Amino acid sequence: MATVGGVIGEQRAEAGHMGWLKRRRSSDRGPRLIYLTTEAQEAAQARAAEAGLKPGYGSLKKGEGSYIIFQGSDTEKAKRYLLDLPPVEEELFYYVVETPDGNWGRDIDGLYLEKLRPWQSDTSAAECTAGIIALSGGLNGLGMAASGRCDNFVAKVACGKCAHEWYDGVRYRNLTAVCCPGCEALNRVDTLDIVVS
């Protein structure tokens, strides 16, 4: 069995969170360790392979955070993989998929994009306007973008040319360029009317 992300702590250990992980106590008074069962690891690797992710888990402990890192060549499949994972219910626990189109992740607040790509700030070549359908991760991602702690929040958008829907990072109270994965049209997303007070 493989250890995932090291010691997570006792919080919510008995509540059945992240059901595909098993918990065991390293000693009667020690912290609980979270690890994958062989069956869960094989199932997770199969799902990762279906999404075109590099096989196996790369785990990293950085500060107090625990990261499970994948690499993928198809950004939309990577986002679908992250969205299909069981909800993350542990603070400071992150899944990250490094793709050619940015690093996408999932944490306790939902789907996120680590950083916008440089071309997304120039909307002058946009062919059409994409509409925002929903926010990912509720108001937390939006609040972080509004406070300047990150350069974007994730929204589900619909292409102004073909109506294809997908998740992408957009800037707070600004215009953002996004490329439709369906028809490859460059869209402009306008968030000037979204205000966090």
C-alpha cells in the first residue's frame, strides 16, 4: 500500500471522508495516516489512464500542504478527471494536473487554475463573447480573486460561437480571453459586472 501525502491528522478520520482512502493509527496516541488500499490505487490509476494522465502518483509535501500531482496532455480530460474525484474534505490537500494549458487542481473548495496563461489578458483578437453559466468552488475562488490572492476564479462558460460549455479561469472585474475546446474559437469573457462586497 502506498502512503498518500504523508500524515494528514485526525480531523474527520472517523467521519468517512474521502471514502476511497483507508485510515489507520500509527500508534495509540499518534496521528492517523491516510493511505490508499491496493484496490483503490488500481482503480485510481485506471481512471487516470483513461484521462490520459501519466500513470502513477507523484506526491509532494510542501509546508503543511499535501499534493498529489499528475501530468496530462489533454486539459479537458484532466479537468473531467478532477471533477469526477470524490470531494476533497481535508484542508491543505490538493490534486494537481500539470497540462500544456496550465496547472489545474482540486481542493476542498473545488476546481481551480493555478495561474492564467499570458495570452488570456489580451482579448483584442476574440471572435465572440462567452457567457458565464456557473462558478466552480462557490464564492471562495471568486473572493480570492477579488482580494488579489490569485489572478483568476474558475467559471463554467459557454462559447459564443458553438455554445460548447467548459470550465476556464477568468479574471475578476475584467475581460479574459478563453479558447473554446469545442470549436477553438477565441472568446471574450466579461466579468466587469461581478462585484464582491
